[in-house]
Amino acid sequence: MKKLFCFLIFSLCVNTLFAYYTTRGKDIIDRSTGERVVLRGLGLGGWLLPEGYMWGIRQLDRPWQFEKAITDLIGEEKANMFWRIYHENYVTEQDFAAMKDWGLNTVRIPLLASMLQPVKGQPEHPPFLYSEEGFRFLDSIVKWSEKYHLGVIWDMHGAPGAQNKENIADSDGQARLWTEKDIYFPRCIDLWRKIAERYKGHDCITGYDLLNEPLLRRYPEVDRKLLREIYVELTNTIREIDTTGIIFIEGDDWAQTYDDLEPLDWDPHLVIAFHRYPPVSDAAELERWNQLRNKYTIPLWHGETGEQGPPYERNTVSTSFLEQANVGWAWWTHKKFENRTQPWTVVRTAGFNKILEYWKGKGPRPPAEEAEKWLIDQAVKTNSKYCIFLPQMVRSLVPLNPDGYLRSLEEFLPVIIKQPVNVNTYAGLPVSLSIAAVGNNLKYQWYRNGKEIEGANDPEFRFPAPGDETEYQFYVQIENTKGVARSDVVRCKTIPYAGPVLTCTESAPVIDGKIDPVWKNATRLPVNKPVMGRTVSLRDLEGYFRIMYDVQNLYFLFEINDDSMVNNCRERYRNDGIEIYLDTDNDKPAFYSDHEYMIRIVRDIPGVFIDRGKISGDIPMKQENFPERYVAEIAIPWKEIGKFSGEYIGLEVQINDNDFIERDTKYSWYGDKDEVYRSPMLFGVMKVDK
């Protein structure tokens, strides 16, 4: 009996004795040396749990919808074949070798519960049913991770029953993990037990990201205490098998809010796994999580972030800051379809595009035989050897270096797979031209009217449109040691500006929240483009603004109709309010500096908030609230933001609506996507009447 007891104790300990990483105080450490480690990783999003935007479609946006749509096209048996080929190619051993070569030390594996624990046929009580086919892919992950010494962080991205109502949880529209606790808590606990047991004893297992982006507080029918309850149960379950693997805990509200999890004291190896887009890049943005780190003496991990396009300055600023702040990170993701925010870009085939057009309701239904051929072809071509590699994106994640990997790639004659296209643009707006090509180790050179453009050496070329009506011709030349390819010649035509004008006023308005007669001289502009959520009527949300200037200030007047005015979120941006975006010299940089501004007004809260840019002085602002509407006036001193130097200013205005407990709608003046907070390049323009 004594020997058996000793054997059991040894079995519990041996699986983590040589594991790569664990925690000590505020640090994650290398178990073999005891030295502090900054985790650097990528999330393998889009593999086991594809999202619509990753493929290039919004009408379908989660795994069960894709599964249903593909089965509808080609039948269940052939659909299963497609998924097997897709999963075998989307992530390969060669990807792991490359990621290690760049300098990564971890991978975050987003799990889809239904692949491992099928939904159909599950009994009400354990033992639950599991899929060996699903676990086969995880087995490969562990094998490759140990071969290349990469730590594995399992991430329950789509939990049994779904931990939120969104596509990222593969939800059917309900967060059943919380609303049907008696059914789905046991399944989730048992699934984590199965994972821990299957991979015990493997050195690469770094830890367990218990639930991806749980949402509870925005659902009034859900008890917010359930999050801590399940985390404690899951931790205890894993600890029966793995005694020192790291437990990564994500807060409520998209892994940002930890109030309901405190005290963070139920395990000695907890790590706060916060998410944020865009990535945290300074101490002020980190502060709310850093307070928790100091309070509980536990590490921080920026467990999901990224989605930054070229030229990737935000990545560099962020990872440089995180490195010195002792905060590890896992960028999202390693691969997506025709997107430039990650290392590899999957090129959509012509056949797959036809299928997407059918799913979008814009094209005919393809015959089953053709659909099968197109789907299988696309599944094979998710393999990285068919993808476009973006070394500049990898290099932007400090301290990664893709040079060794680039030297290992076999070059072949450059092949252009997506030509640049003609562009018509209004004066004052930036122009973006791009090309997609394969061939490895490619060098790019853009030409304007037959002349080489200095510094234009990337697949994407951006430049400000001139103010006059102008037409240029562009092409790009691509080469490597195997040869040269030249793109089509495309035309860029600038159309004269025909939008609203920023007028000068001789009489300044009084900043008192009242509409002075002088405002009649400024055009009333609607803020009515939905970029998030939707409204049911104009009473729900309707907004207008006016803008003018004098020698001292830039003035705004806002009139917002809102039949349910709510301010109950700690995060300012989730309440009723107004966002002003300014780029006074309209240089349209890709990344915010001190001279591009995001200024926030929160309804019924005095003062303004500077979310981007550097403003040191006071900004006069006054609000007046009325039944189902509010008015705000603001005067922004030129001495703070720098008066316009050209004939245009960069501008965007957005309004937020919180109808219950969370921002649920957002409208924009210019753009049609909720991405302007990421880059001033997405601002609109307004001509200045001088």
C-alpha cells in the first residue's frame, strides 16, 4: 500500500517536473533555469474554430454554420473529407518549425468543444462521448510542440453550450453554459479533465486558458458569480492531474473585467489573461490589470490581441512595451484568408470565391461536383507552402526575426495572383494600392507614370491623394533570384472634393450646451452609418453634428436623440457618448502619434477624455440633457491640436448607445466599420474654407 501511495504521488508530480514554464510571484519562469520568461506566442485561430471574417464572409460566421452550409452543398460524407483535409493543411509541422525559428516560445490553441465532445448523442450524465478524430489533431500539436520546444496553452474558445452568445463561441444564439448550467457545467469540467489526462506527462503543456472571452454581465438572466464558480471547479479538476500547470483566467466582458473573480487566490499558479484590441502599448492602457498583478502578486499575459495591418507600427510599439513591462503575449492569429494582419495569408481560389458569393446571396448555387472540387482545392491550399508570407508583420513583433526562415524557403518564379485595381478617390483621402504574389523572398518596387517611387517597396502602397483633379498610372515590379513579374498598369484618378466644408465664423458660440444662432451658419451633418449593432427606430439612436472654427478654436455641436440613456459601465467607451477623431494636417498615418486625436465625451459626465494623442490644456465642453435627447458643445483650442496646414483636415465622428448594461450600437459619420480607433488612415476628410 505504501508503494502504491508513493507511485501515485510520483505520477501526479512527474508530468510537470520538466514542463517548460510555471509561475513564481509576478513572473512566469523557465522551470529548468528558474529565470524569468516573457511568453511570446500566436493563437492558431481559424483552424479548429473558423470565423466568418477569417474566410471573407459575414453572413456565415461560426463553425456550425459553415458545417451546415458545406454539408448542404456536397453532402455529409464529402463535407467530413473537406474538414479533414482543411485541418491537416491549415496547421502543419512546418508551421511549428517556422514559428520556433522566428523566436516564439508558445502557441495558444483555440479549442472547439464540439470537435472533441460531439453535441449529438451526448448522455445527460458522464461518461460523455468523445471523438478520437478530434483529438488526433491535438495529438499532432503536442508532438510538434515537443519536437520544436514550444509551450502549448490550451484555450477553450468554444465551450460546451457556449460561454457567450457570439460567433467566437460557436453559439446557437444562447450562452447555455450559464443558462443551462446543470447540463453544460459537467460537460465542460469533464472535457478539461479529458484534455489534462490525455496529455499529462508531456513537457510542452504550459497551461490551460479556461474560457475564452466569457460574457455574463451583459445578460440579465445570468448570475455573474457563475464565472468564479466554474473557474474554481475547473482548476480543482485540472489539479487532480496536473499540479503546477499554469491556469490562465480571462475576465468577464471580453476578458477585461475581473471584479467578479476576486479574490484571485484559489490557486498558486494563476495568470491574468486579459484581451484588448488594439494591443496594449503603454502603462496607462495596462494600469487596470497591473493593479491586479500588484494586488495578488500574480503574472499578466496579453492572451489575445493584434489585428493590426501594415505598416505594423502598433505591433512594434506594443510588443516592445510588453517586453519591458514583463507581460507575455499571444498575437491573433497565425493565418487568415486574404488578410494582412498575421504572418501567413491564405489566397482564396476562384472556385472558393464563387462558393462565398453563393453564400452571400450574390451568385448561383454551384453544382455539387464543382463545389466539392473547389472546396477540396481550397482546403489543400490553406497549407502555408501555398500562402503569402508576410515577413514584415513577423518582424514587427519584437523580438521576432524571420530572416532564417526566409533563407530556408525555396524560391520560384514570382506569380501574381491578385492584380492591383483602378482607383477613383476624392481629393484629401489616402489612396491604397496592393498586389498579391507568391514566389518567396520577393522584392517589390512601385512605379508612378513610369518612374520608380522611392521607398515604395511593399506589397501595399499608400499615398495621399492630391487636392487637384489628377490622374496617375501605377504598376509594381516583383522579383527574386528566379525572375521578374510585372503587374498590370492601373489608373488612380482624383475626383474634386464635393463634401461639406469647415466654415470660419466671426462670432464664437458660447459653450453652454445651447444652440446659439451662430450655429445656423454650419451645415448639420448626420451621424447615421451603423458600424456596430443596429437600432429599431430613430428614437433609439439618431445623431447630428455641426463644425466650424475661428482663430482660436475648433467648435463642435452635437444633437443626439436617445430614448434610453444609460451610463452604467466602468469603461467609458461602453456608455452613451460621442467620439471625435482629428488629424489636423491630414497626413493620414497608419498609426496614432501625439498629433492625431481621439476625444471622448461621455453623456452626463463633465469634462472630456483624451483617448489618443497628447493634449495638456483644458478643453471647454458643456452638455444639456433633455427627455430622450442630449446636446453637447465643445471648443478645442488650436494651440492644443495644431491648426490645419493644408486645405483638408482628417475627421471622423461616432456616437455610442448603451440601452441596458453595455454599448450595443455605434454610428459613424464617415466610415462603415468600427475600426477608426485603430488608425488615423481611416478618417474621412473635410475641406477647410479659409
